Amino acid sequence: MSVNVNSTTPARNIKLVVAYNGAGYHGWQRQADGVDTIQHLIEQSAGRLVGHPVAVNGASRTDAGVHALGQVANFFTINHSIPLRAMRRALNSLLPRDIAILSAEQVNDDFHASRCAVAKTYKYRIYVAPVRSVHLHNLVYHYWRWLDVEAMQDAARRLVGKHDFRGFTCSAEARRNTVRTIHHCEVYQSGDEIIVSITGNGFLYKMVRNIVGTLIEIGRGRWAPDRVDMILSSRNRDDAGPTAPAEGLYLVSVQYPDK
Amino acid sequence: MSVNVNSTTPARNIKLVVAYNGAGYHGWQRQADGVDTIQHLIEQSAGRLVGHPVAVNGASRTDAGVHALGQVANFFTINHSIPLRAMRRALNSLLPRDIAILSAEQVNDDFHASRCAVAKTYKYRIYVAPVRSVHLHNLVYHYWRWLDVEAMQDAARRLVGKHDFRGFTCSAEARRNTVRTIHHCEVYQSGDEIIVSITGNGFLYKMVRNIVGTLIEIGRGRWAPDRVDMILSSRNRDDAGPTAPAEGLYLVSVQYPDK
């Protein structure tokens, strides 16, 4: 399948909402060595569908093993022959079953999935039980011992607001602006799981997983909840907890300004 | 590892509660051709642990692809050197990660996991959404279209009580007693899923999946809820719906008389 390409053809900007099981992938972002990434597979499928190469731009570059319930991406196509209604189904038939397009819609040319995002919501699933879950392999972080949810809730509240999160990222980010605003950070029990839900205007590299790793240290009693205040003021990564494993992390949704 | 075996050694009767993801297995029951079954793998692991061959007896012979949250099994061992506390952990380290021993306890010699069972509870997960779930592959039955939960609830209530369920099993069971008592049958929405929960004193071959297949036909409007009454009185398999796929079915728990 091919289309006539010339510089005057108006392009359609297509916004995708994407879910994926990250267990089998080297993360979102296309890599030079051609390993399986989610971006690469969507670009291949979309390119095959529209008949010309496309560049798919994602809101969040999720790491290897991280999942998405509502990643947002966009791409431009000069192919006008495929109705939007057919696009979701066609892409899903081309993609492997651990990646799914939840919606495809045409948006204004100035929509850019990462640059236009004003907030993102992540959740982290901690499965707390003495025995592994046979049905949640690679979908939760299994923690064997009891965690103090109230202490974790106390700590989570201290993260809300505008802070310098340098202590919760890696040293490679040290020269960037590391101030971010957390709008919401909640910890709650749901069956055998403790869920950490967090919304902010942006997240530094591994920031959510470093926050969760710190909350787990507080939950198991190594530190008091005010450890969070200390890390926010010291801005020293060594004061925070270990990076929680990728398998428990989900990109839930990406928020954009109302038109 | 080996133990001295002689006829006067008193045996310990060990009761196991087992969870498994059935997706990778040819069901519970050991088969002559040596394919992977859950019973066979537990017998191998338990035999390796106690140092002599064991026969593991399960409460329910779940079919290929069917899951368990609380299957119950028992086996006898003449090995007294392994404390019960260590047995669960040791078995879990020997078993593949999609099978897990939730508990191991010593019970009276007369306990027999299948013969002593007085009731079993199953649930069936129907994932209702226009797009497949990337995280629930093999763990739910994906149904694309809307289902009328109230009609399914009405139909489910008609199954409760003592009835001849011949119309909900296959013809090979025709010469057996096909009367069973359903104590409880409930249909409810949970997020994107419709759950069918059913407890009874016993279930015929594929009875739960044939009931669910019938409830789905009622939910999608092909039949009215009183179709259930008709099937219970006609006792004709041809009047019931198709067998729902194995992947949505879970053995939740097995009940035994209080001592």
C-alpha cells in the first residue's frame, strides 16, 4: 500500500491513547540497536497502515518493564483514505496483543503528546503477601512483609506541592531544573495490594520509582515519615530509598489543557 | 535425599491450598502421555522434597486453561523430618512461578481433598470492553459487546436450589446422577468486568462454563432469563448456550465440614 506524497498534501495529526504490558519490552523509546520497544512497534504498525513512514511521539518515555493504561502519542499522516473509526481496529490487528490502541482521534496540528502535556498520573502496585501471586507475575512488585500504610500516607502528603525533587532522581539529571509540582499523592490498600497514586506536572528520571522505594522504607519502619522533608531539603539521592522495581509501575493517564 | 520406608512408619497427611495460573497447563489431572499438568508438577516437587514418590489428590480436576485461587489437595508422606513451616516455602521454591502453595498443614488421616469436599466456589471473569486488555491476557474472557447485567442476575437466581443440571453438562455424563444443589449464584459488575460467582455442592463436567455461556446469551439478549427454567426442565444440552472459554474460570475455594 502506498500513497502519493507531495509537499502540499495536508497532514492529519492523529492522537492515540495506548495501553501496554511493558514486561516484554525495552521501554517506550525507539533504540538504535533495533531491540523491541513500544514506540518502534507502533511506528511500524502505523507506517504499514498508512503506507508511509511515521514518527510516533509519546508523552512519557516509560522504562523497560513499566506498563501503561493510558499513554498518549501522536503522529502525522498524509494518508486520508483510512477513516478514524477503522484506524483503531486496524492498528490493534497489526500490533502484538500486549500493546493496544484504546482510541485514535484527529486533533489540531499543534497538538504534541509530550510538549502539550500539563500533568501525568502514575500508579504503583505493591503486592503484599507471604506467597507470590501466580496471576500477577510482572504486573506488581511483590513485597513479602507487612507495611505500615498510615506511615506511608503521612509521608506521601509531604510530597504534595512545588519542591525540588533532585533527591529523588539520579545524579545525571543534576544540571537540569529539578523543581516539579506534585498535585496529588495518595497511598491506599486495595485487597492484597498497596497502591501509590501520584499526579504531577512532570517527573524526573526514575522519580516515581525512587519515591515509592522511599515510601516502602518508611512503611517497613526504617525511617519516619518526615524523612521525606529531609530528602526534599538535602536534595541528596543518597538520603532516599532504593529504586522500586519497574514491574509495579503504570502510566495511568496524561492530562492536556482544555481547549 | 531419601527416607527409610517400612510399613509401620506412621504417615502424615498434608493438606495443601494451591493457586495456579492455568494458562500454561493441560489442566489439573496427571495424564498418561506426560504433558504438563498441575497435579504432576506438584507430585514431582513434593516427591523431591520428602524423598519418596507421593500421590497428590486434588478437590477439583480443573480443565486446561482454568485457574485456581484456592484449589485444595492432600498427600501422605512418611517423612517426618521436614517441619510444616518449611514445607510451603520449599515447595514454592521447587514449583514454577505460575503455581504457588498458599498453605501446608497436617490434617487427620481421614481427610481426602475431593471426597470430603462439601461445596466449591467458582468465579468467572468476563472482560467487557471494545479493546482487548493487555494485562489480562489468558486471565479473563474478553467479550466485545454490552451485556445486560440485570437480565443475567435474574437468570442466575433461577439456578439456585436443587435441580437436575443435565442440560448444563455434556452427554457423556448422561448415565450419572446429574442432580446438584446450587447454594449461591451471583452476577455483578466490577470495573470493566462482569463476574459470575457460583457455589454448589458439586459441579458436573463443564457445568460452570455452560452456565456462564448461557448467561452470556441471556445478557446479550438472545434469550429471556426464563430460558434457565426451560433448560432445567428439558434437561437438554442443546437448549443451553455454548461452553464459555476456560480462560475466564477460577476455582476460588473448596469447603469442608467443620470438625
